Amino acid sequence: MNAHKIREIFLRFQRANPKPTTELKYHSHFELLVAVILSAQATDISVNKATEKLFSIANTPEKILKLGIAKLKEHVKTIGLFNTKATNIIKACQILVEKHHSRVPNNRDALEELPGVGRKTANVILNTCFGQPVIAVDTHIFRVANRIGLAKGKTPLTVEQQLLKVIPYEFIHDAHHWLILHGRYTCVARKPRCPDCLIKDLCEFTDKTI
């Protein structure tokens, strides 16, 4: 895909949604961290339902630790892999208290030292909390980038690296959210909604739906 097309794609995304953000509900960096850990292989809707009650009683590392693993599991048991996620959250809270004064760190290495935090989760935090120009490649972005011809790659890291090269810098910060939302609501997995797509004339997907 040439540079002119890529620029036009993101100009259209920008016009349609000038200030995109995550659909996870949060009021602090720590709340977003917990929500993103819980969101792996789960929907934002299911996470929001669980965290609404959880955060009303425990929304800091200290409060989560005081709550304890058993009660934490009760709050997140509707989310897939909740046992592992709850354990990771407790361990992450311990590290935040002991090493980071209960604050979410703003660098990748420190974030990825937290249990349950891989590159994708770290990128979400760096982008959304700290405004860094990074892209967290989830299943939606991976599919959309490959499908429309924006980036071709067999791994999320390859796609991430290509996207950072081809997307104009002015759009990098918001590109993460635009691509996720596009994949979630328009360029869906099984039957993309091509007739409703605002970039259908720019997309290089050859098997468009009618």
C-alpha cells in the first residue's frame, strides 16, 4: 500500500473519530492496568461489568492486596482464565507496592516485569496512560492490517514494526484505537461490513463483501 493511501486512511479515521480511546472503563492508570490484564481473551464489555463492582471497593494496589486472592477471584470469575489473571494481578500489585511506590511505571521494561503484562498490554498502558507513540497489536489490529494491506506479517511483532514504519507519525498515537475499533465494528473477522466501510475504496482486500 502506498503512502498516499495510508495517509488518506488515517485522515478519514481522524475525521470520523478525532479523539479515539479505549472502551475499557477506568479512572486511573492502575485501574486501566488491571482492566487490560483481565481483557486478554475476553470482551471489554465483560471486563467492564466485573471491574465496575471491583473498583468501587478496591482500586489501588494496596486495596487489591487487602481484598485478597479469594475475594478478587469472586469479582472476576465471569471472565475467562480468571484464576490465572487474579493470581497475576495480586503478584503485580505486590511488585507495584514494593518497587514502584504503588504507581504504574511508564517504561516498557518495568511494565513487562509485572505478571500478566506482555508486550501488547505494556503498549496499551504506554499509549493510553502516557501518550507514547506505540501500537498494541491485538487480534483486531493483526487482522485489519493484514487484510487491508496496511502491513503484512505472520506475528503481532512483525505487524507492529511495519505499522510503526508506514503510518505517518502524526497518526501513530491514535492509530492503535482507530484500528481496534475498525476491526471490532466494521472489518470484523467472519464477514467484514465492506458496504459500511469508510475506507473501502482504499482497502486492498480483494474479497470484499457486497
